[in-house]
Amino acid sequence: MLRIGKIFLVIFLCSFSSLAYEITLTRIFSISLSYHFAFMIISIAMLGIGASGTLLSLYPKLRNPSLIGIYSGLVGLGISVSYLLSNQIPFDPVKLQWSRMQFFYVAFYYLLLSLPFLFTGLTVATAFSSFSEKSGFLYGADLLGAGMGSVGTLSLMAVIGPHQVVFVLSSIALCASLFVLTKKFKFASSILILINLSIVILHPSFTEPRMSPYKGLQVALGYPGAEHLKTYDSPFSRIDLFKSPAARFAPGLSLRYLERLPQQIGFSVDGGDINAITAAEDLRFLDFLRYLPAALPYELGRNKDILIIDPKGGLQVLVAEYYNSKNIDKIESNPLLIRILEKDLKEFSGSLYRPNTESGLGRAWLRSKGGEYDLIDLSLMGAVPSGSFGISEDYRFTVEAFKEYFRHLKPEGLLSLSLFIVPPPRIELRLLHTMITALEETGVKETGKQIAAIRSWGTICLVLKRSPFTSGEIEAIKRFARDRRFDLIHTPGIRESETNIYVRMASNEYFDAFQGILNPEIRQNFVRDYIFDIRPVRDDYPFFHYYLKLGKTRAVYNAMGGKWQFFIEEGSILPAVLIQVLFLSLALVLLPALAKKPSKAKVASPLMNPGARNDGPKKVKGVANVKGVPLNLNLFSLSYFAFLGLGFMFVEIPLIQKMILSLENPSYAVALVLTSLLISSGVGSLLSYRISGLRRTSVPLVISIIILIYSLALPSFAELLSPYSMSLKIPSAFLFLLPLGVLMGIPFPTGLKRLGEKDPSIIPWAWAVNGSLSVLAPLLAVMLAMTTGFKYVLWAGSGAYLLAFLTSFSLPRQSSEQRPRTPSARGGVPPDASSQG
């Protein structure tokens, strides 16, 4: 007997597993490849779900509800098998420069990893087609399961590695099939569950992600005598400790320092950026700290109250202690790194992180708790930008962030930034432009009098003072650079003859670029003509690490030595993937319409015909079909579901971005927004199932208006929330998003119900359209945000819901609202003769 309660549970568990698998794969891809490729998982998941609707439209026999148990079992099997097989694909983004086979490997990723999402889509869409009267109830199960999955996977990754989480999720989906399968299939599912658990417990190393040999960790371990020490996993990052000659970390060390360096332990974040933890036991070997460019602000005597933002391995903390700084506050964005240094490496590091250390986003901490400082030290070295949807968003270096830093400097205080030289110059120029924009917006007119910059052979130290540099301070900067053989880039009143002396470059491009930006009379022309985009970035446009100009592609290609790797790292793979996904999505949407084989189709719902068998398509009088799809279908009805898919994602992505500032961590923001929207939308769907008044045509219009209100209120809410503790931020943000989420869960099941009253065979096509547009939406949203800002993405989401409202009039009219017929108060449905279990 197939009961609706069991189907609710099956959909809940399958949605839980598939959404959790999607999030887990983004972590695995960040480790094995890079966060730039994590966005592929979103497209892969939605393509699989969209393909399920197309498949059910083309082959109506697959819509038999008795197959739901089989589909749910295949979800579980597909999760584990797809991961194991994809882990053997020898794809490497670095090889894209010379190997065309890499593009075929990407196609294999799409094919293999989409399988569990295809089966999840088959499970849910079959239930919708068979029980369209209960669309709100079933869609609620789908959304609630997905919402709980976004939380569940983070909880699991706090205990075990992401590669082990995969097999736990596989087992959860297999458990769903146990509720509706026959005994024979239940036995097979039980065996698969035992195999999964044995892998997690007995052989976890068997499933380790295959890491690119070109990632920093793998390169460091390739040195003679290198040794891997330990791996730490958290829901947000993986940190590997190692010993290697590659762990020699003294950025920009003066060539005049000839002594040996102290012992260092290297570490990598997600197998990528390499940093190091320096032994602080013997102060005799710490004299090298005086020969780092980053020591410049301390030589100027600003060493009483210090704030160090993102110290990573603690080198900047050692510099502050070496110069006898009295009060040193540390704000580190990676809580796992703090835990490692406070516990396992406490003695080795000299307890650097023990006092006055907190985790979070530096600017948010300053706003809530910070005082005034003589020096705020901010390092870009080894600082990994946050990556959501394949593009790096960095709120540490926006105009608004620098204004916050300036507000917390004492009248004579300094802001210091250290970064590696990565030619051609772009990072340092955007930093400079963003900083002086912040200064000018606070009323400073002659910004060049408050900025100094020096460079070594490998790094730059840029220092900004809240007030103009004095003549004594300018002379001290020049003496520091001269004694250590560093080159001046800029000081107030500098002459070109004072630059490019010790580490000579073919052209004095740093001096020229700084003068071009600092001089307001030529700045606009310089920035316009420069090969890279070095405009200042703001909170609504936080893409600090995106420098490409479309009109300068050929020039950039030549400047990078004729290599395409830079374009991949800069996010230019997005348009290529968008084109690829666009064609796939169009194929999924149009295939049902182009199919020419006629068939008699309509799968009757067991609720509509309680005594009938569901073992094949049945002819419905008066409805012409093309392989299960009515020829007279109004395409505006399908566009309704397309706009809902676009609108949901166009709202979700900006909300995640805006919450980063309040929650101080991109991963927290993703988890909170996904959980809040999905669970509240699930509640809204369930309420619409029970309350007929919520199924009005005007709901998408109301959502459109509310989104506009949220776009205006969101910045103020994020600012208001920032000073409070996380225990208050999370429930407050959830309640803030709750009204919008509840409403967003109503239009989709309402549309399905109205289609089902006309002809349930249309439902899979609507499902395919919604899924296919949800594939395009994340890519479109990010590209739109990179062009205009996230506020406009929210407005585009509002426009999508407005269009959904306008196209909703093309849907079949609602029948008289009655409570769905059920044979019992518990919501059971009549037995289906062909159902299993």
C-alpha cells in the first residue's frame, strides 16, 4: 500500500541527501581543484533535476508512482557511485592550457555527478504527477528536506571529512527506499548501507579526494625530505600541516639578511595557498623580522595598541611582539586555524593566539567591539578570498571596509597592508585606488601626503596614515628602505630618481602607476586606459579579485605570456560555462515539444481514480498529445515556472552575499540563508496546501513587492545585526528571512496543482523548465552582480516574480476549492495494485 505519508518521508530524505551532497561536493571541489570550480556543482545538480522532468515527459510510463521506491534507492546508490567514479577523472584546470582532453573530462563530471540529482528529480516529479492535488504537501517535503540537508551536511562535516560525508548521505537516501520497496529490494538497500558505513569507519582513506598535483600542498610535498604531518577538516576548510623546504616563509626578506631562519611548519588551506608557522622559542633566530618590508610601520614607532587582521600563521604577530608592542589584538577569519595554533602547536608557536584572539571578519569585529589603534596590520599574503558560485567576494578590501579601518585609527595611527608582487601590477593598484577613494569620501583632499609604499624583490608594503606624514617620518621610511635595500614606490614629495634603485625593473611601472592614481587630474584617464580593471570596489560590488576588462582581453593574454590559465582563475570560465549550460537547458526544455512520436498519454492519479491501476498511459478524451505533451499547451504556462526558477535564485544569491557582513563568514551565510529560505518556503508550501486563500494568483506580485522592500532594508538590517553575538544573529536573521521565504514557497505548488487539474502529464515538463532555468540563474546572477552589483540582482529577482504573476493568468483556472479527498484523517491514499511495499 502506497501512502502519501510514506511518499512525504521518501521525498524529505531524498531531498535532504541530494542538497547535502551538493554542498559536500562544493567542499570537495574546493580541495581537489579550486573554489573557482565549485559553482559547477550547482549547474550539475539543477541539470540533473531538469533532465528528470524531460525524461518523464518523453516516457510517461516512468511516471508510475510504484517506481518511487526504485528511484529513491538509485539516489542513494548514485551518490556513492558517482563520487567514486568522478574521483578517478584525471581533470586538472592547469592542463586546460595544453590538453583539449580536459574539456571532455568536464563533460564526464557533468554526466556522472548529475545522476543522483536526476533520480531525486524523478522521485519528486513522479510524486507531483501522480498526486498533483497534494503538490503543496509534497513540495513542502522537498523544501524542508533540502533545508535540513544544508544544516545536516555542516553538522556531519564538523565530525568527519567531506569524502566520508558522501557515504553517510548515500545511506540516508537508501534508508528512504526501505519505506516503499519490496523485501527483495529492501535487502539490497540494506547491504549497500552496510557497505557505505564500513567504508566510512574502516577505510576512510579509500575515498580521499584526488588533489591536483599543481596545488600548493602537492608541490610542497614533492620537495626532497618533505613530510605530511596532519590533516584537519571542518565544514568550511581543510588545513594540512607539513614540513618541506617550500615552507620557508619570510615574505620579501631583505637580501642583506644572511643568517639562517628559525624552524617553520608549513600549512595549506584547502590544499592551496601555502603559509607557515614560525618557531618562537628562541628569540636569537627572530632578528630576520627586522628585515621584512612588513616591519616598516613598527620602525615608525607605532607599537602600543596593535590590531592584526587575518594573521594566518602568526608572522605579523611575531613582528609585533619583536617590537615590544604592548596590546596586540588578533582577528582571524578561519576558526580551525585558531584551534590548531592554540592546541596542537601552542608551544611551537609561542602561544601566539592564546591571548586577545577572536574569530570573524575584522571590519565586523571593529564595528562591534573595536577601540582605537596605533596600527591596524592587514596582510593579503596567504589570505584566501571567499568563494561562492565560483567568484571570489572579498569584503575586507571595499571602500566601506577602509572607512571602518580609518575610524578606528588614532589621530596619528597607521594602516599597513602587505602583499606579494604578482605581475603585471593590479592588486596593489586596486588597493591604492580603493583606499584613496575611502579617504576622499571622508573629506581628505591631498591623499598622496598620507600614503607611503616600498617594495622588495617579492612583496610590497603599503602604509596609510590617518594624518599627513611628517618630514621626520618620511626620512625614517627612506632610511628603512635604504638600509635594507628596499625600493621606494611612493612617499610624500618623492622624486622618480629616488625609486627603482636596488631591485631594478625594466620599467619603473610601480612609480608611474602610483602617480597616475594619486594624481586626481590624470586618474580617470589612467584607470580607463589601464590593461586591468582597477576601479575601487564596494560592498554591493565586492569582487576585489576580478580585474578583467572585456576590451583588453588580447592585451591581457599577451601580458600573461599567451596562457589562458589567468582567465580561468579570474572567473572568465563563467561565460563559457553559461553558453554550455544554456544549450543543455534549451535541449531539456524543447525536447518534449520536438518529440514526434504520438502516444496516448495521461497517467491518472490514484487520487483521481482510486481503484485504477497505474501501469501505463491512458487516453484522455479531448486532449491531443505528442508523446505525452499536449500540442495545444499554452507556452506562457511553462514560462510561469521558468520565471519562478529565475526569481528564487536571483533572490537567494544576493541574500547570501549580504549576510556575509553580518555573520562574518561566507560559509555561515550560505548555510543560514539556504536553511532559512528552504525551511520557511517548505512551511509556506504546507500552509498553502491547507489554506486555500494562500493559493491566490496575486501571491507572486506580493513577493515581487516584498523583494523590493528587502533590497532597501537589507543593508540597514545587516549593519544593525553586526555588533551582536552569533547566538543572537542567527535566529534574528532567520526571523528576518522567514516572511519572504514562506511566500516564496507558495507559487510553485499552486501552479502544479492548477496544471494537474487540467492534465498531470504536463507537470514533468513544467518541472524540467523550472529546473533548467534554475541552472542558468546562478551564473546569470553572478555575471549580473559583477556588472552592476548585488542590489540589481535582487531587483531582477523582483522582476522575475512580477513576470511570473503576469504569466500566471495563462495557467488553467482553479477549480472550486475543496479539501483534497482522502480516505482517512491520517492522509493515506487508496491502495495501488501495482505499488510496492
